[in-house]
Amino acid sequence: MKQIGLPEVIAAIVLSIWILPIVAHAADDAVPSEATRPKYSFLRYTEDWSALQHATRDAHADFWDPIKYVPLSDNGDIWGSFGGHTRLRFEGWSDFAFGAPADPDDTFLLWRLTLHGDIHIGENVRVFVEGKSAQSTDRDLPGGRRALDVDSFDLEQAFADITIHKDDDVSLTIRGGRQVYLFGKQRLVSPLPWANTLRRWDGVSAIIQFNGWTVTGFWSQFAPVQKYEFNDSNSDIQFFGVYASGLLADTGIGLDVYYLGLDRDGMFAFNGTVGNETRHTIGGRIHGSFGDSNFDFDVEGAYQFGEVGGGDVSAYMFASQFGYTSPDMGGSPRFFVGFDYASGDKSAGGDVETFNQLFPLGHAYYGYMDFVGRQNAIDVSLGATFKPFDKTIVHLSGHYLLRADTSDALYNAGGGVVRAGALSDEREIGTELDLTIKYKLDVHTTLELGYSHFFTGDFIEESGSSDGMDFVYTQLTYVF
């Protein structure tokens, strides 16, 4: 298939970023209002637009309301909701991979469009379908246009729900088809919204909701990106488990407990041990505020066991963040400090002590540059988030990064080896500073700017090229 080039990407950008918002804001005088709209969510199937069923028309409603609730039967039992989002991101890199490539500097554009339809048939049946196109201009860094960047035209989600309501507080939903999984803080399971092409699985889920708790049991096969072909699920990568989350009674404290199973056939390597991987993860998370104070906490831990090739697995991770919000200071800043630890392997070959981060939102942890992942890594972090102006959020964070064990490799946010462990006995990876500024123009449009710099540590300096890296991006998102 012919690759999409810069002219095609520019044409799509003009259509989705410029024309649609202009049309939307120009037609505000002909649309329905008088209803409480749900907030737009990354998981679009969680939005309930039935609130627009009895909306009237006035001059203050949103342009997209006519497609957010569309009656498909005379009695209103069958109705649909339609929408999508488009995102454009410019990325600039200097001394990529610590200056290792022959040409480590590059700039490129990433563009993504999703469109979805959500059909409800009575109170018990719904069908959700979401299509996607993700494109990139030329990327001259290692890997070129990666599977993270390009997925021409594909099916992101296509599932059917059958829901049984016992009463207002108890329900069971059986979901089958292509779907995404997002659990907890996305440390281990995420559809990876930062990546241009997202993640998806083919499988079946059973979702029980009762008394403020949600318990999801699932079995699936991962559907990796095939950039210019349909993304078929891979029967060699099976992912399954149970995830429960809710609130402890009368405390306001949230609790997650989970079991996650991964079964992969192939030559998967962890510090010299190679083969099929069967790995079981059991863990929990607790989060909330300390009483009525402005102090908050988020603590998660997990242990893994199983086999890789002929070696037994025994690995673990711990993650934590403690914050304080000062409502009396301008911008109501929240200051935080965190400590993350993911185990590494003490000796090459044999049993495996390297934690497997599974399917994480690595971008939210261990630094925005994604050169350090939750495997054989320690992250001591601190930072602040505040609102200097209305609709503007500034986030500043610093990460001091080390290897958990000096015999194991440095792994990136995708689980790939950045530097082999045998190249140096040093532990210090380096320090990363991240700054992001997010401005919400309106309910549909968000502008985001970011800059990161990586100061290399002893391990990077002794194991190869060691230039400090710079990363800058500008991102515009429009959702409808």
C-alpha cells in the first residue's frame, strides 16, 4: 500500500482542525439545549447522551447536539450517538537516544482521527463501533514510521453489550468483540492514549457493578498494529484477569485489587533468559485523602510469578505518590513527591526477577521522554501542578532515575532494551525534567505544549553515547 505523505496529512489536518470547529461555532443558533451533557471522555463509550432525549432548542446549545442523541425508533427505545476526535501533534527531538543515531535530530507531525457510533436498543443492548486513522510525516529517527505512529485505516473498537439490571445498584454486562482496557492509574493496563495508534484487544468481558464497586473479568487476545493492513488479533498473546475497584465504606478511600494473566508464545527475552512467557500478576492500589486535610496519597504494589523459557519468575513493583494542595495560594497548586520501584534481575540467564510492565501508560510515569520504563528501574520524583490562569494547567516534574539492579538492562516504556546491563556497573541513569502547559480553549478544543530535557547519569555515560536529550511538542485536540 502506498504510504500517506505530507500533502495528504496536511489536507486531513485542514479538514479536521480548521473546518469542523469553524462550522461548529458558526451554527450555535440552531441546536438543542436544556440538558445536562456528560463530559467528553477518552473512553467514548462511557458517555451517556440520553440526557438530550427531551432537549428543546435555543441559542445556547452545542453545535454537535443533533448527532449526540439520534432517535432511531418512534418510541425512542432505539437511539444512537455519534462523534469522534482529531488530534495533531508536532514533535521535535535533539540528540535522540542520547545521540546514538547517526542523525539524532528530527521534527515530524503525527495526526489521528477517530469516528464512532453508539447504538442503544432498549435498556439491555448496545453496539459500539469506533474507527481510526493514524498518520505521520517522515520520521527519520530509529524505527522510522513506527507502529506507535501509523495505522492507516482500522477498527479500534467494535463490541456488543448485553446488560442485565437487577436493580438500580446492581447490573451485569457481558461485552464481546474488539475493545480497550483501562484499569486504575494505567500503570499496568492502558489503551495508551499518548501513542498515535492506541491499543486494542479482541475478547470477552463480564462487568459487574454494585454498591459503587466495579468488577471486570476478561479474556482477550492482543491485536497489535499492522501499519498498512487490518489489525488482526494475535492468538500467541493472550491477556486475561479480574480487576475490582471501588470505595471503602464511609471513608472516601479508593481500593483496587487485581489479578492479571499474560501468556505469550515466542522468543521473549529478559536478561538472557529466552522463551515462551507465562506470567501472573497479583496486586492492589489504595488512594484518597488523609481525612479532611489537603494531603492525598496513591500507593500501588504488585507481585509476579510464572515462567519464561526454563526459568521461574519472581518479580515485583511498588509505586507511590503523596501530594498536598494549597487552596490559599494563587493557582491552587498541588505539590507532590513520588517513589517508584520495579525489580530487576540479579544475574543473566536462569530465573527471572525482571518485572514485566505489561501494557502500561508509560508516558505518565518515569518521564515523558519514554526512555525509562517500569522494569529494573527506580524513580524518585517531585513536582507541582497549578492553574496560573483560567482554563490553563501547568505541570512541572523532575525524575531522578536509577537501575534497580546493575546486572540488568535499561528498558524503555515499551519494554525494549535501551542499553544492555553488562555495559556498565553504574546504577545512575540520569535526571529528566518535564514541563507541560495545557490550555482548554472550549469544551471541544485543547492546546498542549511540552518540553523535556534529559541529563545523563553514570550508567549512560559509561555504556555508550551520552548526549543530553531535548524533546519538545505542541498538540491540538478537537473532540465532538
